[in-house]
Amino acid sequence: MGKGADVHGTLTEINSSNISAAISDLLSDDWEGWSWLFAIFSVVVFFAILILALLIVALIPKPIQVIAETIKTNTFKVSLSGLLGLLLIVPIAVLLTISVIGIVLIPLEMILVVSAALLGFIAVSQLVGRRVLMLIKRTGGGVIRQTFWGLITLWLIGWIPYVGWIIKVLAVVLGLGGVIMTRFGTKEV
């Protein structure tokens, strides 16, 4: 209630010390509170990527298939180009900051990198989904079904302690390499 204010009715007071205690418990040194935050964040990000991936595969399936086939047939070259592309992100941004015109292009570089990583991850998840469906003897699954099961598999693998995040990073590197080699799925290799 501010100075000089008249309250006509009831006044409810919320004790802010309880709110700060709840927040500090949530963000305390023990990882119990953080693990809930990470779990909720992971689920939200997963569903956002799942919906976006299924839309992309439904709307433009050909580039995803070209990227996936390139990853499958040229795995070594794809992994090298993905690693090189990942290593060149920062030097290219630094070179762009040196020139006056290049500063404007840094957001474009970040958009291209995120788009390439997402398309590549979708292509890798399609390959993983195809393999999962073959293992459970469910052939005839379309690209949407393959991508769906691949994303779920990669998300579940991501929860494996110490190894899960490494596998996800490898999937991103492979996908990025596939996107670089196929020029966003427009050139078959």
C-alpha cells in the first residue's frame, strides 16, 4: 500500500520472505532443485524441437532425406566437415566484427548456424528412427514416423549420465556436416 492510499475493503499481505526462501531452496547448492529445473527445461525444449521437426519434415522432406543419405553414405567426410564447421563459427564471427559491414552479418551467421544444426539434427534423428523401426521390425514407416521415433530415441539417450550429452553433440556435429556438404540439402553428394 503506497503512502496516502485509502483502502476500501480487505487488505491481503503476501509474505515475501516465504517466496525468497522457496526460490533459494529451488536454487540451492544441492542439485535437487536444479535437476527439476533442467528436467522441465529439457521437456519443453524437446517438445518444441519435436513439433518444429515434424513440421519441417512434413513440409520439406526432400532436403532432410538428401542430408540423411549423405550422412549415411559419407559418414567420415560428413563428420570432418561438421567438426570443421563447428570450429569455424567463432573465427568467422571475429572476422565479421573486424569489418564495419560484417557486424551486421553476425546475426545472419548465427541464424544460419542454428538452422543448419537443427536441420542436421533432424536428419540424424531420421536415420536413428529408421534404424529403431528396423530393429523392432516395423518397416514401411514414413519419414515423419522415422523422425518422430528418432527424436524420442535421441532424447532418451540424452538422459544417460556422462554419455548422453556426448551422443547428442556427435549427432549435431554429424548433422551440421551433412548440411554443409549438401548445402542445406540442395546438392546431392
